[in-house]
Amino acid sequence: LVQLGLNLLSLDESSEMQRFLSAFKAAAANEKHRSPADALKACLEVCQLKTLWPPDEIPSRKFDLNAARLLVGGSVAEDEQWSGRVGNLVLLEGGRIGGQLEYLLAVRPLADDPVYPVYLQGAKRVKRVLGIPGIDVVEGAPLETAYAWTLSCAAAVDGDLDFNDEVGFKFRCKALKPGRLFSGTSDSSFTRGRNALDGRPLETGVLYYAAERGEAGASASHPKCDLFFLTDDGEELVVIDVTGSASDKTVLRKMEALSKWVTEEQFELKQIERAGADRPRKVRGIVLAPFFDEEDFRPSN
């Protein structure tokens, strides 16, 4: 029901909803199923979202005042945020609503909206990545690209990025750009506040995505993180590692490795600061693992 959108929940009027319900019931009641698992699999296949791929076929001409808010998820209770009619809605966790992927890729904010440039830049990258045949959309590049799009728009709309109740940063995103913190693949090639692609200091107001082989002139993989940015005051460098793994060992290994590196670099930055160099004074690390269930995690002795 969620995949079809809240605007289709009028069962008596929607022929599309009636067709979906009929197909769902038929899949569940099929006598050929050998087990409940077979029936569930058939039902899930009926529920799969039908998208308009390849992405190049999706137009980008329609304006939606709420495009960015639909992307990052808005509160149903905050009625004042929803200007005019909104369609193609999906219900999210925590009493929030968002938009269907193909709709979000097809629309754009108004041209005078501050979020306009990062929304279009992010959507363009998502379309390009999802157009790769056979790619796993919940691993690697697609997941990183989706996070870059969503986080840049969230920071453009709200002026900050809050990852939980205790970790948040003042960051008004104005652009989404390729960048590198490492000139090579080793920790020793860390540039400490400069973009290794052009040697210039990192800019505030920019969410950088790690340029790797074949992108923006990069010739190597990028260590430690997939995204990074400077806070608005230029004091903190925030690095973000994105993983699609649900494995306790994998996620914890990434957390421990990033924590160790951040601790070491923080010590180095303090030494540089004492020498009077103008660089970020802090490094902060974030690991985003959307499929890692912390409640199910049981640490080993």
C-alpha cells in the first residue's frame, strides 16, 4: 500500500489499487505454493516498486515546492511546510512522509530555492549510477550516491546535519562536489584540509563526495570515507563512511578503524595548530550503516 502512495488509498475510486489488491490476494492464495515462504515471496514480488528505468527516460521539467522536503522526509504534523498539493507520497518511519524515488528524480525545486543546485546535482548522480546494468542498489556506489543527495539537501534546507540527539553539525550546504582528502591510498597521504584533486583548501558550504578511479581525474580508491565536509565555521572536518553491510563484524571493524584514524589525526592537528597553521582544528568521524540493527547486536566477550 505504501509503494502505491497515500494518494491512492481511496479504494473505491482507484482502479490501480483494486488491481494491486486483486493480484496480492491471488499471489497469497495460489495453490501451487509449497510453503508459507513461497507465498510470502510471491506477495513481495507483487509489491515491488515499478520504476521508469533507464533513468534517462525520466523527465526533469516539473516543479514541486516540497521536492527537497519529500526527499529528506517531513513530519506529517508540520502542516505549514506543505505548500499546495503534494502527490506520490509514501509513509516513512516515525510519522514522516516522503516521495517515491521516480517522482523525486523527475521533479525539481523552484529555481530561486537555495536547495535547487544541490538537488539537481544529487539527482543527476543518482540517475547515472542507477543506470548501470546489474548494479546492486543497496551496496557501494548507489548507496553512497543516495546519501550524498539526501544529506546535501537536508543541510541546504535546515542549515545543519543531525545524525542523532548527541551528534550534529552546523552546515549549510550550497554545492555538491567531487573531492579527495588523500592524494593516494595510504593514511600518510592525508591532505589535512586541502582537496587533493586541485591542491586548494576545502570550501565551507560544500558536501564533497570522494572521487575515485575514473571520476574527476582521480586515479585511486579513497581511504577512510565516502563523503566529507567542513562545518560552517571551518573548525571541524567531518568524514562519513557509508556501508551497506548488516554484519556486526564489518560495521564494528569500520567504526574501530575510523575511530583510530580520527584519534591519530586529531593529535597531529593539535601539533599543527600550535605551529600556527590555518587548518581545521578537529576531525570527526561518522559511519552510516542503514542495515545494521543495533538492537540485535550482541558484543562478544
